[in-house]
Amino acid sequence: MNYQSTRSSNIKTDPSHAVLQGLAPDGGLYVLPDLASLNFDWRGTLKLDYYGMAANIVSALLYDLSREEALGLVRSAYEHRFSSHDLTPLRPVGDDGVLELFHGPTSAFKDMALCLLPRLMKAAGEKCGETEDVLILTATSGDTGKAAMEGFRDVPGVRIIVFYPKSGVSPVQEVQMLSQQGGNVKVCAVEGNFDDAQTGVKQIFSQLSGSLRLSSANSINIGRLVPQVVYYFSAYASMLRLGRIGLGDKLDFVVPTGNFGDILAGYIAGELGLPVGRLVCASNVNNVLTDFFRTGCYDRRRPFHRSLSPSMDILVSSNLERLLFYLSGDCRLVSSLMNQLDKNSGYQLPQELMKKAQQRFYASWCDDASTVETIASVWREHHYLMDTHTAVAWNVAQQYKAANPGHDPVVILSTASPYKFPGAVMEALKLEHTGDEFALMDRIEQATGVPMPENLRGLRQRPRLHFDCVSKSGMKDYVMEKAAEKVWKK
């Protein structure tokens, strides 16, 4: 069984080429059509540690890697790089479990994929006999950029350009990116929002892929998505150990998501056999996904809001295209819907597909005021400190449970350290809001006793190394200019 494009069953390739290309030639996303046919041993996988789980899942989904090869890549990606021995510890908070995905080198869930992706790409290149250098193009709404640059920093044969929306990320996220070291990394602000940056990157792929060897570190790349499947298994195993579920019981997951990759990984976990119940899609005020799952209408023609949870400030959720394929199995339909989105800024899902989506997914949202109040109430009631994205998920989880009294046990995905968004956390805790974001981080640590991640400590003192900024229309020229330079100077 080969990977194929979501938009054409005639475009097929093996896993290694899918990882190297990132995006299919027709603009579609690569998918493995029939996940259930893999006959994945999900029960046996739950008995393993995180490395073993990852090796099983990676070698099953990227099947031209042996389990031994996958295990070696996983160990080199994760060992000694995380502050928690469990990598993704699950904390019981009230009636729910909170899966902490922020103990990696950049304090965000993107580390779980982007520590491994460079190694997957290198292994894929060796299997395909590729010798030409690759240029990684990535758009970020905050966390992907830093995690990608850290993962690809000084990797031979690879250069990476990260585009981020100017004034569209938190100050901490911006400094993390602009102080990134590495002779093969470039960061460039875009005068626009994340959707502008993401659209620009996709257009560059379609226009320049014939003249440059391009790939992506966004979750449009299947090599980025596969590692994210693992922590759903890890969460299930943790809930088993805690005695909150029995083997075979369903588990509901609440996921703060904008680009839909993180929650799609949960869907894939379910297709591999893991007893996944409802997948709850939590959005901020940019609630295009909430409207979609409630009505079947995807419409990006709405105001774009800059929120306290900027990694979800997205109106075009790229990975939703993969879900449309899995629900329908119809490439022509997916292609038609994506064309409608491109030309008309929206589309209407057929009624039968909408019912399928609603059986697996629940969706809701909360605004900034509710986000701040949620951080405050969870700290007050449970003495647990969370970031703005996790607060959105917690708030939506309570909405979900109230609307569905017969729900299964709930796990909430926590996607970032609270120290990455100190302004909102300070407001929630009603602490004196003086000084810059880095002074606030120190005050939060003093007031709460919650340790600051070591990778964020002293961030203010790190020198700025990147200064580039372009308009939306200037992204292509910027890529061509940088691709032509033999050495990137700071």
C-alpha cells in the first residue's frame, strides 16, 4: 500500500519520498489510504515505553523503515533532550488528565515531532539515494518555527527558512526564533497573519518545486504528523496505569488546535486501533473549525483576530484536508472542496459526511476573557498552572462534559509551557503587571513556585541574530534570493 495524494489516487509514492517531498505535486497532502489494513498491534504497543511505542508506530506508518531503524532514530531524537523522564507525563487534574507535551527543548508540543523529523528526512534521503541539498520552507503561528530550527540546526545537507506573522506571535516566541543559532537557518517576518504566511509557502512549493528541492516541516508533511500519533498511545497507557480506565475502554481527547494536525494525529491513532472516543476540537475566537463541525460549512470569510492563544490564530486549517479524505475516500470530492476553498474562500460538506464528522468530533471555543478566567480558576481550585492554549482546551472540555453527561474519561492536551505566555498568566493570577515579558516570567516563578523551563531562562539576554521582514508578495523573491546564496550570513 502506497501513500497517495488526497486529491488524486494516481499520485502515489513510498513513505520516504512522501517525507522528502512534504507536499504532493498536485497540492494535495500525502495519506496512507487504508490505515485499518495495517493490523497494528495496539495492545502490545501499550506495554512498551515511549521509545518502543514510537518505534512501533513510526515503522508501521513509514513502513520502509524497519523497527530497529525507527528505534535508533527515536532514541537519537529524544534521549537527554527532555526535562521529564516520561517525555510526555500525564497529570491528573480534577476529574481529567492533562497530557504535558512541553518538556522538550523549546517548551512546546512541536518538539515531539520536530526533534524526530530531521532524522526521518535524513534516513529517507539515504533510502532514495538523494544527494542534493534540501531547502525546508515552513510557516509558523508561533511554536513550529523555533522547534523546526532547533531540530534542523546545522544538519548537513539541509537549510531551513521560517516565515512568521509580524506581530502575530508572543514576545517570548519571537525572541526564541530571532535568537536562533545555526548557519543553515533563516527567520523572516511576514507583513500579514499566519494564513498569509502559510498560503505563501504553499504557493512557493507549487511555483518553485521544479527548480529547487523543497520540503516542509509543517504538519502538511506526513513525517511531521506521524510522531504526533505516539503521545495518544502514551496518554492511554498512563490512564491505564492510573486505574482511570480499563484496557479497551474509550478515552476522549480534548485538543487545542488551529491547523488541525495535532487532533488529526488522534484520529490516526484511533484508526490504528487505539480506543479513541470523541475528539474534541478546541478553538479560540478564530473559531472556523467550531462552525465547520457544527454546520458542515467551512468559511474563512470572517474577521481575523489576534488572541492570547496565537498558535491557534488560523483560519485555513490545512490538515482538515486529510480528514476529508479519510471520511469520504473520494479524491475528486476533496479536490473539488479545496478548489472551492481557494476560489470562493469556503465550501459546504455533503450531509452524510457531516454526520460522519460529528460522530467522531465535537467542537467548541472560548474567547480571551474566558481563557484568562480558566487559567485563574484551575490554579485556584487545583493549583495547576497552564498556558493560554491549554486553558482554551480546559474550558472547552468542561463545555463538552456538560453537554455530554455520558462522556468517556477525558484527557486534555497541554501544548505549551505557561512561561511562553507570561502576560496572560500574570493577568489571570492578578499579579502586578510591570516590566517586559521576561521580567514577568521571573515574577510568575517567584509567585507560584512552578519552575521555569531551563531553555527559557535567560532568554532576554540572548542576542538577536535575524532581522528580515517581507511583504506577502515578497516571500517568493526572498526564497529565491536565499536559495542562491552559498553561505547565509547573520
